[in-house]
Amino acid sequence: MTDKPGKPAPRLAGVTNFGDDDADYIAPPPRAVREQARAGGEAIGFVSDRPAAPAARATVKKRPRLPSQFPDHYNLRLREGDRERFDDYAYRHRLAKGDVFALMLDLLEAKDRADQD
């Protein structure tokens, strides 16, 4: 019978592997100590090849909120095919859909006035 190889043990940061003994484990230094060592190394000319993490921006400029060009929203339920007719009309005449909607309202009001007279 042959022994199946098991999964290798996960690598630990700061491990010096001088044998199979776990007594060789050296814990990595805390972040503050690493940052201090990095700053000291850069001060004497040793610059890391890895880019540093981007510093967080202290102040974020926010644009002033502009008033909406279209403050009102309206939802319509259309029968099947009417949406395509509406879109096709707007495309054929090269009009914005809002302009086509305003034109429809104008025509409806004109028809309503003609019916009242």
C-alpha cells in the first residue's frame, strides 16, 4: 500500500523554515512597527518597489446639486403596440419623446375645445 500525500501545511507569515518543527515560527511585527521601519528605510534611500496604498483624501469637493431638468415623472400603461407607435413617431420626426407627449396633449385639448363648441 502507498501513502497518499496530504495537503501541505499553509504558509505562515514570518516563518523561518529550518525543519519540520513549529518552534521556528516568528510572528510578524505589528503594523505600526512595519510602517516605522518602512519610513526609516525610505529616509535613507531604500524605496519599495510596491506602490504604497493610496492615502485617503481629507476633503472631498461635492458639486452643488443642480435642479432637475425634468422635475415630474409620469408613468403610463400602454396597450400592446402603442409604445412602438409612440417611439416610431418620435424617431420619424426626430422629436424628443417629451415633445411628442406635449404635442399629443395639445392635440387632445384642441379636439376637446372643438367638441365643446
